[in-house]
Amino acid sequence: MKYITPLIAIVTVFILIFSCNDVQEKIKNKSVGPGGWLKGSGNEKFETIADQLRGFDATMVEVGYRYQELYWAGQDENWDYANYQIEKIETTLKNGFERRPKREKSGTHFLNYVLPEMKKTIKSRDTILFNKGFMMLTSNCNSCHTMEKVPFFTVKIPAERQSPIRK
Ligand code: HEC
């Protein structure tokens, strides 16, 4: 008889632990997001989000857009806008390297030398210097494409503007 009470206590503790684990498991596997589109275990959900963030292609589509905007900002002498775009190019590239570290080596010179030099030309507020810098920037976009074995992405100075942002 004297064992009954401790036995009940032990069994209760076990039941509590197991039901807790069960609840935790259910929370971990719960589908979330509108319509429950994010499914699976905790790690599976992270994998889905990582896929949705995309790879270096998404980085480059953004860099390509901002590169054009940077050019026209310089032609407009809209230096605050130019500065905004170069900062965003830097952030976009850094985030891209975080997602795809194998691309980083080819981009080191671009981040550490090319972008700071381009920033200096924007600070100078001199269109001639800016245009020289922009040519240097463009040829460095292409050197990275060659290093990364995608030389068919040939970047050339923009000929026509598409964005509605004008000065
Ligand atoms: C780290 C090296 C690197 C640098 C620096 C770089 N690129 Fe790229 N770029 C790539 C790679 C790699 C791809 C192919 C992406 C893929 O296949 O996922 C690419 C693809 C592109 C694409 C095609 C994207 C698409 O999917 O349609 C554009 C546009 C582009 N780059 C523009 C630029 C411009 C403009 C610059 C300079 C301001 C630049 N890139 C600098 C590596 C680089």
C-alpha cells in the first residue's frame, strides 16, 4: 500500500511529459500562413521559406534594376537618388552572398573596391566623374559574370529609361 502514492505520482509525471511532447510536436507541425501554405515540421517550413527567398538570380534581377536607376540618377544629377541606389545594390549583394556563399569569392573585389569607388564619384557630384565610374562599374559586373561562368549576361550602359522616377 505504501508504494501506491509514489507510483501514482510517477505515472502522472510521465503522462504530463508525454502529453507535453505531443502538444509541442503538434505546434511544430502546424501549417501556418494564409490558407496554411507553410507546411511540415519546423525545419521543413524553413526550407520552404528559403526556397521562396530564391537564389542569386533574384539578387541579380534586383541589382540589374538598381544599376539602371543609378545610371539615370547620375544623368539627372539626382545625387541623393544615386546614393540611395548604390546603398541598395550593396545590401542586395551582401544578402545574396549570405544566401549563396559560393558566389562571394568572385564578388569580393566588387564589394571592397568597385562599390566604394562608385560611391566617391557620387559624392563628387560631378557627372563626368560619375560616368567614368559607371563604366568601371559596368566592366566589373561583366568580370564577375565571366568568373561565375555566365558571360552571356553582358551588361551594357543603359540606352533607354523605364522607371517613372525623374528629376
Ligand atoms: C558575384 C558576382 C557578380 C556580380 C558582382 C554581378 N553579377 Fe550579375 N550575375 C551573377 C551570376 C552568378 C548570375 C547568374 C545567376 C543565376 O544563375 O542564379 C548573374 C546574372 C545577372 C543578371 C540576369 C538575372 C536574371 O535572372 O534575369 C543580371 C541582369 C545581372 N546579373 C546584372 C548585373 C549587374 C548590372 C551587375 C553590376 C552592377 C552584376 N550583375 C554584378 C554574378 C554577378
